[in-house]
Amino acid sequence: MSIFKKKKVLVPKHVGILIDKVISAKNIEELIYCATQLKIPVLTIGLPQESSDILGAIIQSIGNWQHVAEHQIKISFLGKWYALSEQIVQQIKAVVEKTKNYDSFFLNLCVNYDGQTEIVSACKL
């Protein structure tokens, strides 16, 4: 019997990351890759107020990335994404539709999301 006991490593079930700087699609892919390798089932990323070009690149990148299909990552968008350009909204809808039946990992992307506004809206309801 070894004198060293195997230590159980606790992995969080949900990690939330708030990004306040401009980020690339590659950076988002790296975060997703790390979450799947660590077996973190839910990853939520709050994106800054990005330009449509950068947001479009991020959506296109993760939507076509084979890692998403291989690891069955369901992608959801939170916030006021419906207020974005029609092209971005269509890209978002396509990614959500493409991954809707995946259930091994979950990626939430917060776009034009303001938690305070959400709380106020909920109170008004």
C-alpha cells in the first residue's frame, strides 16, 4: 500500500468568465477546450460590447469547430442578442439550432447582457 493517498480533485460544475476586453475567436476556443478537458459541464462567458465583425467571427468559429460536435457542446446565447444586426442574429440562430440536441457540455455566451437590467426587468414582471 502506498503511503500517498490518491487525492480526489474537485472540479466545478459551472465556471463563469466575464471578459471586459476585446477577445478573439481563438481565445474563446481555448476557454472551451480547457473546460471540456477539465470536464466542467457548464461554461458561461460574458462577452464585452464587441463589434459585429468580432462577434460574427466568434460565432462562425465555434459554430464550425469540430470540437463542439465531438464533445456535444450545446451553445446558448443570453442577453439582448436579438437587437444585433440581422446577419449576426441569423448566425446565432444557426449555431443554437445546430447544437440544440447536444447535452454533454453547455456553453452560454452572454451578448449585450446586463445583469442589472435583467433584475429590473424581472422585478417589473
